[in-house]
Amino acid sequence: MKDDNIKNFFDRHKQKIEDEGFSERLFATLDCLPAPKPKRDNSMLVIGLSALAGFILFLITGGYQAVIDGLVSASGATTDIKLLTPEVIISLLFTGVTLFFIGKYALESD
């Protein structure tokens, strides 16, 4: 069917339903209702506290030393592929993800 056929069909079969003033009463009631108050969003607080707890655990357990060792080993891995250990890969991955999210945060904060 073409659009003109569909439009003609609905034009010929259009029905009017009497609502006896229901629409006017409904809209009059809706105009009187107060606007809903926005709910408080605590997600940023939860994210911040979780990030802080993770950072503190990272510092307490000495994770920074593992990352530094991995990055130092990564510089040596460019000369010999055998030096590319899982620790080096994980350190590079974490560094890349951290830099990505720092950049994303910087762009979104504007």
C-alpha cells in the first residue's frame, strides 16, 4: 500500500468518540498537580567512596611498587620480548586505563 491509500483509508473511517468533557477535566486536574521533586542521586557519592577505598587499599598493599616495577620492566621489554611478563602487561594495561579515564573525566568536566 502507498501512503496515500493509507491516509485515504483513515480519513474515510475516522470516528469521533464523545468524551463528555473528560479531556477538559483531565487537563484541568493535571494543571493543578504539583511537579514531582527530583530524587536525590547518591551514585556519585558511592563511586567516590569506592574509588577512595580502592586507592587506599592500593597504597596499603604496596600496589604502587608492583606498577613501578612493571613499568621499569616494560622499558626493558622493548629490547627483548622474553622480558614481557604478565606483570608488565598488567602494569601497562592499568596505566593505559588510568590515563584514558583521566582524559575522559577532563573532557566531560567542561
